[in-house]
Amino acid sequence: MTITRLTAACRLPAALLMGLALLTSCAVSPQRASAPGNTYVKAAWTALPAVSDADLQAGFAAWRSSCPRLKTDTTWASTCTAAATVDTTPAAIRQFLQERLDVYALRAAGNRADGLITGYYEPIYPGSLTRTAQATVPVYGVPGDMVSVQLDSLYPELKGKRLRGRVDGRVLKPYDDAATIAAQGVKAPVLAWLTHPMDLQFLQIQGSGRIVLADGRHLRIAYADQNGHPYRPIGRWLVEQGELKKDDVTMDAIRAWAIAHPARVPELLASNPSYVFFTKGPDRDEGPRGSLNVPLTAGYSVAVDRNVVPLGSLLWLSTTRPDGTAVVRPVAAQDTGGAIAGEVRADLFWGTGDAAGKLAGDMKQKGFIWMLWPKGAALPKAP
């Protein structure tokens, strides 16, 4: 289900965290229990569940759209070059994949093969470019006083990790949490105004969306940055408060609770200190862009834990829709999420609008994942 997803959260080694505790409020990911070498288990092509020709073609096309971003990736560059000339017939795709790629089943702790597959989508909410009597909830761009520090300039092993904060004198302090920003505002441009605070919360969880204006135009909003505080699912807070049962937590259930308890909405939202800032997205008619900076393909792009599956990888997914219908297809790892952590873990992008949102919001399925990896290439370092 999508409410567990958020744009990439900060993960730091415990030793380094001790020295940085006063500078950041980054969340620490749980330690993984699987031993190195057990995450990727070599498998035969015959071990993969069968897929339809249509799913094979769509999944391959989604993965091939990643190739412009993989030109300098030594793992994928030659495979992408060869893929550019592959005929789009199912037979040609199957031949190419089997000639170029090996199959590895992903395994979690205890050699567990199954994991959690959730969903996310691009929401559409009503709003305005100016504040009105109905549209009073600001969608902020990146604050001018927020400092972002790339840690890998000093610690190469922390590639992609950042500290975010505000300079106070000569000290870098944690940036404001969500409750403070909601109550006091922030020194940042306002890109648009929404009509309900839950719309903003779900927009932040999804990481992108569209705002439909009074004249029918759509303003696309995309993830730009985050305040550095850890993401805490608001659904978990409702469970802890005894307001919802764990198995009943969906986006619809959370929104229904918020509508029934308007006075407690600030308390609900304050339970998640993370706050996402946005930028205006492209006007082109394409899917939102994920962490790989390519348009996502509905039904065939997934968010993954990049510590396990490098962005740009081709995966073979076997899971079900919430109604039990089988979903078996190749998918492209083109996005990440702060709550998408684990070896057998993926968040499937379902598209744009209410129908996609309903599907994504209800999805909390068991699934299996195989990674298709270039022959002869070194495997990722097991987490």
C-alpha cells in the first residue's frame, strides 16, 4: 500500500551517526539480517514464472527507457547499447534477455523468498496558483535557508547520503520538522495551494502529483528535496492510537478518519516529522519521473531499495493485485522510497488518478522478485 512510501530517506552507519547526531535528524534503517552472499541466489531461466507476450514487451520497453541514464554505468552500458537494436517481437526480446542476462532470485533473512509488494501512483488534487478561501494549504518549493551537505565528498562509502539543516551562527542544526513548518511556514516559494491538508500529506508520500486548477489546467509537481527528518507512517500512528487496526490501514481509511476527526488532523500529521519540498514538473504528457530521472511507466516501473537493487536494473516480479489477480511481468527499477527497504521489496507504480490511487492504496501483497543481471558483471555488494 502506498502510504508506506516516501522519497529516499537518509541511512547512516551507527558509528558515523554518533558523531553527527547533533547535526541531523536522519533516520537509521534497521540492520539487515541476511548474510552477505545470500541475497542473490543464481537461478535458471526456467525458474521464472511465465509472462504474457504483452507484459514482456511492455516491461522490456519500460526498462529500455532507462538506458539513456545508464550510458556511463559500466554494468549496463554494453547491454543497453545492444538493446537499442533489439526487435520488439516477444521472440527477439526473450532471446536477447537470455543471451545477455543471468537470473538471480532475491532472498531476505533466513533465505526467505517472499517479500512485500506495495503500490504508489500520481495523485490529482484540486488547487490554485493563488491562495483562495478554499485553497489554503501551501505547496512549498525548496527553502532558501536549508543547507544540504553531500557526505560522500568526505566519506565515499556514503554515496548518495546527505545532511539537511539550517545554519545558526556557525552551527548546522536540524531543519524544522513538519509540525513546525505547518504552524509557522517556511522561507520558500509557494508553488500552489491545495484545499485540504491530507492532500498535501498524500502528495508528499507519493513524491509527485498533479494539481488541477479552476480552468482545468494541470500543474505537475515533482519531488525536489526533504527536510531531513525521518519518515514515520501516519497509518502507524492511527494504529498506535487505537483508531484503526493494522490490517485496515489504507489511504481511503486514513482519509475517512481525517474527515471524521478534523480537529485531530494536525495531531495526525505531526506524527510524521518528514516534510517534502517540491518543484514544478514538465508539462509533457508523460509519467512522473522517478529517482533515475526517467518517466515512470504505469504497471512496469518500481521503486526499490537501491542498497539491494541498483537503479536501472531489470526485475522479474510475481505478485497479485488486492483482488488476488496475478501480476507476473518484467519491471524496471527506476525509483526509490524511504520506506522501501529490504531485499524482497518493491513499490509498483500504477499510474495517475483515482483508479490508480485506489489500486495502489489497497496494495499490500506477498511477492517474489528475480533480478536479471548482465552476464559477467560483478553482483552488487550484498547488504
